[in-house]
Amino acid sequence: MFQNLKIPILATFIIMALFIFQSYEIINLSSKDEYSKNMFELLEYEGKIRKALDKNETLPISLTYRYGVFDLKEKQIVSNLDARPSDLKFITRQENGHLFYKTYFSADGEFYYLVLAKKQNAARILFVTALTLAFALVVVFFALYLSFVSGIKPYKDAKKYMNNFFNDAMHELKTPLGVIGINLEMLGLDNKYVTRMRSALKQMQVTYEDTEYYIKRGYILFPPEILNLSEFCLERARYMRGIAMAKNIKIYDFVEPNLQIFMSKIEAGRLIDNNLSNAVKYSREGGIINLRLFEKSGKIVLVVEDEGEGIKDTSKIWKRYVRDEGVQGGFGLGLNIVQSICVKNGVEYGVKSELGKGSVFTYKFSPYSKSLLD
């Protein structure tokens, strides 16, 4: 994705640099325009003062312009300047927010400095600066937005097409799976081949339900409900025994009665089915799986224990598309789905595993209480 965004981002930075440069030029031109305007006005005012000096009249007073007369030693003779320049070694100077202009005149055979000043209009320059920067920021923001939209559009389209494809594929798979299941029951046969077929079909249904949940969880809500977890665990254990039979694995349940939680039945099913399905996958033929449900320290605790090969790195199994070595089948979505369900519903989860002896998955639910819903 970053590779596809490199050109839009580069183009955005180029546009930003151009606008910054253009903004600087506009501000610079505005400052020069203000300087030229003020200088022209000071020259006009100088003409009025010179005219008054030639006629020996009172120097004109202005609220906009100020003047000061100094001798050649820079001693002040007369002045109404708001601010005096630091020295008189200039022709024009911008200092202390004023534009100063110095010229000469003679009177009674002596030369004097005439310093004229006008306060600069900083508000106009600040307004132009702020307006230019605001416009530049809007343009840059718009360019970044367009770059971002154009960059992620292919991925959004790809995700949309992929979701549509999987939705269609899942729909097409659902009917054949149901037909196969019904026809297997209608055959009325009970041998090792039919047992294996039933087991494979149930495993396919578990994978189907995992994939369907994974696709739909982004845009379909799975509202919680009052769920008798004891009865539900027994129901899922009975279903999973059909899968375990293919490997001659026994599933034993030790379930305390009437333990209730507040959780979506679909999400609870994905959690239990994935744990039992994984236990079957990772267990040796003829092994034992223990499913225990009990209440302890204010929590309802679900434990799934197998006698399989164990897990080398328990920190990685919750990640998407990760499966332990030596196991065939599956997409590596199961425990990632389980983790997301636990996080969503505030279920504490953990695993302990020992190579060659098996694994123990533990989940702690908050029990259902009417006071929590009132």
C-alpha cells in the first residue's frame, strides 16, 4: 500500500513546497507594495515641508506623518517623531514599526537633516500573510485528502470484491453441505467409511462457520443474549464427538449445571467449537479430550484439555493465519477469531502447553446477573 501512495505523497509535498514558495512571494510583494506606497507618500509630504521652509512658513502638522530636524552632528533641533531612529546613517530605513526617510535642506547657510517618518501598516501585511497561509493549508489538506482517497480506493475495492466473492462462495457451499449431510443420514449405514465421511463433513461445517463469522463480523452485529453455557457446552461436545470418532478420540465433559452468561450464542459457539476442533486436530489417534465447566472465584471457567503433541510457541497461536507445524487443514483463523471474541466480550483467556504431553486452554467468563442488565 505504501508503494502505491509514494507518488501521491511526493506530489503532495511538491504542491506544498510550491504553495509555501508562492506564499512567501506574495507576502514579500505585499511588503514591497506597502513600502513603495509609504515611500511615495513621504516624498509628497517632503514636498509640502520644503515648500513651507522656502516660504518661511510654519511646518505642516499631520496625524499620519512625522518629521524631525537635526543638525549635521545629529543634534535634534525640532521634532514630533513618535520614535527616533538609532542613528542618521541612512537614506531610508525600516525600524521600530516605522519607515524613515532622510533628506537635506539648507537654511541661513547651514545644512540640516530632515527626517520624515510614517508608521507602517502591519495589520495589512499580517492579514495578507494569514489569508495566504490559510489558503495554502486548505489546498495542502485537500491534496492530502485526494492522495489518501486515491491511495486506499484500490484496497477498498479489492476488499469489497473479496467480501462479495466469499459471500457468494459461502452461499454456494452451504446448500451442498446440507444435502450431503441429509443423504448420509438417509443411507442408514454405519461403518468406518461413513463415520469418516460424517467427521469430515462436520469439520467442513466448522470451517465454513468460522469463515462465515470472520467475513460477517465487520458489518453484522451479534447481539448478546442470556445463554445457559452448561447446556450449550454439552450440545457442542455431542456435535464434536462426531468429528473425534474418525480418530477414535474420546471427549469427556465435566460440566456444572445451569451456569449462565450474557453473550452471543454464535460467538460462544465459535469459541467452543474452535477449541474442541483444534484439540481433535492436535491429539493423537485414540487420545482423550477433557471439557470442564465450573464456577470459581466469581467466574465461570471453561477448560479444554487435550493429550496432543503440545504447542512450541503459545504466543503465536492467536495470530491470524498461524498454525502449528504438522497439522493439515484449516486456514489459521480459528484462534484469532477466538481471541477477538474474548476481547469483545471481556473473557479472560490463556493457554498452557507442554511438548509431548498436550495443551490446556482456559477461559473465564463473567456470570450472568440481572443486576448487570438493569
